[in-house]
Amino acid sequence: MSPPLTKPTTTSSIFFHSKPPPPLCTFLLLTALCLIGFFYTLHHSQNPKTTLQHTATLFLSYSSNSTISSYLHSLTLHPHLAGTKPSLETVNYVFSHFKNLKLETHKKEYQVLLSYPIKSSLSAHFSNGSVVDFNISEVVDLAESDKIVSPYHAYSPSGTVHAKVVFVNYGREVDYNALEALGVNVSGCVVLARKGEGLSRGGVVKIAESKGALAVLLYAEEGRVSGGVERGTVMRGVGDPLSPGWAGVDGGERLGLEDSEVLERFPKIPSLPLSFGNADVILGSLGGRTVPPEWRDSGGRSRVLRVGPGPAKVNFTYQGEKKMVTIHNVFAVIRGSEEPDRYVILGNHRDAWTYGAVDPNSGTAALLDIARRYARLMQKGWNPRRTIILGSWDAEEFGMVGSTEWVEQNLVNLGAKAVAYLNVDCAVQGPGFFASATPQLDNLLIEVTKKVKDPEAEGATVYEKWAARNQVNAIQRLGGVDSDFAPFLQHAGIPSIDIYYGRDFPVYHTAFDSYGWMKKYADPLFHRHVAVAGIWGLLALHLADESILPFDYISYVEQLQGHTVVLGKLLDRNVSLHPLVTSIQELASAAKEVEYEVKQLREQERRGDFIDLKLRALNDRLMLAERGFLDVEGLQGRQWFKHLIYGPPSDYESKLDFFPGIANALSQSTSKSQQNRQAAVQHEIWRVGRAIERAASALKGNLT
């Protein structure tokens, strides 16, 4: 029984003078409150920067070049073309690796249309009656169980052609203009082109098709390894061609092969890759007009003396098949402790044309090593603030198929929750560090490279060697469609980075892209692999663990201002840049406000103030601003590409590698009247201006 109250109970005091709790309840309540207070104080008294520095130091200390080497060796034991039985071995290898590290692991499968060769042949018939039957496959020492796919172009139509050959240099419009000036017509001929100058295989075939050519033979430069033949895709666009814009899930909608939207993705004339040696035989047989001097200067080929047509003819046959196959993406997920619904994604594709030691499994080996290092950090008690996802994509070589299907299926969640996408494809091709990024990540990229030892210069950091080569101020942008960053940035508007060592390696897409070549030439000690894994993993740690996302939109503003200056030099006098200038000023104002806000929050954080909700609100604005550059209508004629700052122009020879909609209007308006041309360009400038305004509005976070 409770003791009697010593004074009358009033209405206002009833809630405070009711029956007191038992002593044990009081003790438990006080204990709980003390524990909450202790952990709150502990959490908010720690300096997040100090904690991150400690984690980063541990991460770097766990590096092991021999471990990465062993991963690469296992991944490249056999060729593993997407959709084939041997590719399942790498699926299981990556899955088991993640699983054995006790990481949350799963697979996602898609049914997609891929393309494979059945048979192909090529012979040259010379005017003296002699015939040369070419061996179009590479001469390689193979293990008994290995079967390397014959050199081919994925999605090339089947066909047989018997016709004279014309050499078209790189197969650009400017090259055909030069031939026209010589009086050479390629209509009804087979064109022979060398790959390069930024023109994709599909671009070479598309232009040749428009000129009336019957087929395309494409060879890589003499710098390729002897006898090597460069495989590749000639499909236009990315992702599964039968499910454009949505995921190719089991039981889902698919277009038919004869659907006009599907047919637009495929070339109408057959094509085939050649070794330089085979191409050289054909080149040496050509007569006709002498090649333009600039072609010889650019290539220096002693046997490229004349352009044809003929007099020799080639007999060319290609038979292929398109078929539905199952592809597999593999994931490891490390759940965030405070913001589990915010995702930092690291991605690399796993499929290869042959053994794929450089492309892509140097990147896969680095990804597996990052997973190993993260698992060790977790054993030490680390968990990221935000969720980290490690993604191993399939069928990239056919047109970023695996990553595109996943992005399309998860578009809403990625749009609302993805912090950044960090891509590595050919991690190690040779010497020299290279990077591409959306501009708000430039400074983070620079800071991280200051923490990683350079693999090529004793006692230096990657940054110091990078800066000495004058590359730091030339971080590339992501306007191309040449790796898995394309769906993340150009379709979903997610800030992205792509990093790698070396360029233009001679075994690209050939049967010689093997572990042995990597160990002998590209990275004998696997130090470059360690450097890439270090940079890649640290980028993710910063994005996952920093309390305030390390995004710098002032850098973005400076880049947009530079783009505008370049654009201005290409415009007619009556086209106004005012929409761009004013929108960039608006973004600059928002970026400066954010910079001031960040300083204030960091000071409050140092004092131990409770600012979690303020941090969350700011980080959301930083994360979502990139989405503002998307336009629902996309690029004209290529609606899947939504990003108006960075994306692929339809003109392969565009002078702009930014503002793709404006670039398209500039190139497509040549047949229009001056007034209509100016109107088309001006409209695209307005569209980009509105996109920048949307980004500024998202960064500010306020409704108008």
C-alpha cells in the first residue's frame, strides 16, 4: 500500500504523484538512460575524421599483391564468354569468395539476347588468278579443355559478299569525304577500315552502311600483338535489345526480333574483325587512287599506298546466331550501421571475350581483394555508416547488358538512395594512372590518390606521379558508352568514377589477354593492382563513412563554365548562351551556400551537437543534385540516355564530349535552314539550362 499523500492532489499533479515504480524498475530505467547517454556521448565525441583515417590506414595495410595475383590466376584459367557454360565457373568463384568472407551475398539473373558466331571465312582473289584463304582465328597454345570463341562482331547479321575492297582509313565521315574528293565510291564494295580515332565498331559499320557498302572488315593497328584479332560488339545502344528501358526478367515483356525498335539496334551489313597481318595482305593488293597524304602520316603503313577499289576481290562469309541466354550478376552487401538505405556501389564486369586477364578480370581481382579487406575490417569491429554494395556484372562486352538490366530494374530505389557508383573495368593495362569522374568527385579522387603509394615511383604517392604527368587537371568526363558507368550516370543520374592503370594494351579483346601476359608485361609484381584496389576501396570508404558526403559542386560549376566557353566558340552569333550562363550562376550560388553550411555543420559536429537530421538533409541534397541533370525526354532519337551534361552524341565525330543534346543539334542541323538550325540549337541550350537549374534547386532543397 502506498503512503498517504501529504497534500491534496491537484489536476496538474496527478501525473507526477501516482503510484511510484518498484525499486527494481527505477534502477533498470536509470541504467538504460545512463547507457543511452554513454553511447550517445561516445558516438558524438569521436572525431569522424580520426575514425575514418584509422580505418583507411588499416585498409591499406591489408594489401597483398600475391593474393590479388592468385585471384586473377583463378579467374583466367579458362575463357569465359558471357552466356556460355565456362562463364558459370567465374560466377561460382566470385559468389563463393563473397560467401566465404561471411558477407551478405546473392545473385540476380536475367534472360537476354546475346550473339555468337557459327562459322566465318574470308579469301582474297587476285587479278593474276591466285587465291589466298585467310586463317581468321588466332594461333594460340590452348589447354585441352579451352575453347576460344572465333573472332567475330557480336550482333553482326549473317551474310555472304563477293566484291572489291576499298580502304577507308578510320571509316569516319571525313574519310569518306576524302575518298569522294578522289572520285572513289564505296557503294557495292567491301570496306576495310582500321580501328581508332574514337570511333566505335558500331559507328564504323553504321557509317559504311549509309555509304552503300556491302560489308566491313575492321583491323586493329600494327601495335597489337602479332596475330591478335580484336573481338567486340557492333550493337547500337546498351542493355538487352529485347527489353529496352526495362529489365529482362524471367516472364517479363520482350519485343520481337522484327520489332522496329530492335532492328534499329542491329547493323544491316555483316562485319568481321581481322588481324593486322591479314589486313596487310589485302591492303598490299589495292590499286586505284593514291591514299591521301594525311592517312599515311597518321598511320605510317608502308603497304597502304592505294585505296582501291580492288582490283582484288574478297569472298567473305559470316554466319551467326542470336539466342536467349541467362546471365548472372553477383553481389556482396555490407549494411550500413546508421544509414542502411544509402548505397555506395562498386562495380566491375566479369565476362570476357577470351581469358580476360586485363579486360576485365584485373578489375575483378581488385574487387575480390577489396571484399577481403573489408571483411577483415569488419572482424575488427568496423561497419560502414552507409551500405556498401560490391557488384560483379555479366555480359558487359555485349553492351553493358548485366549492369543495365539491374539499373533498369532498380531505377526508383537507385534514384532515391544511391550515393555514388565507382567503376573499374580494365584495372591494369600498363603504366600510368587515369581517371574519369563527374566533377563533384574530383577533389575526393585527388585526396584519395595522395594516400596510396605509387606502384611505379619509389617513395611517391599516386597523386605525385599523376601530377608530374600533368594529368590531375585533366580528369576525364564520362560521356562515352564504354563501360558499366553508362547506365548509372547517363540513365539514372548517379555520380560516378572510373579508374584504371595504362591505356591501349596490345592484347585487347584477343586470345592473348591471359594471366601470362599480365605477369610478363603489364604488372609483373601486381603492384598496380594493389594501387587500384587501394584507391577504389578508399573512395568507397570515404563515401560510406564521412558524415558529410565529400561532394564539391563548386568544382562542377567550374567545369560547366569551361564547357560553356568551348561551346561558345562553335555557335552562330545569333544563338544565345544566356540560359546556360544564368543557370550556372544559380548553381554557383547554391554551391557556395552549401559550402558555408558544411563549415557550420562541421563546427557543430566538433562541439558534439546533435545534428543527425541536419546531416541527413544536407547529404540528400548533395546526393540528389546530379539527378537534376536528367531530362525525362532524354536525348533526341536516343531517349534512354537522360543526362544532358554527359552522354554520347549521335555524331561520332562531334567536337563536344559534353552537352550531348546540343552536340546533336549542331551536327544534325546542317541540312536545315540557318533559322531552323539556330532554333534547334537554342532549344537544346534551353534544355540544358533548365537541367542545371533543377540541379541547383535540388542542392538548395527549397521549393520555389
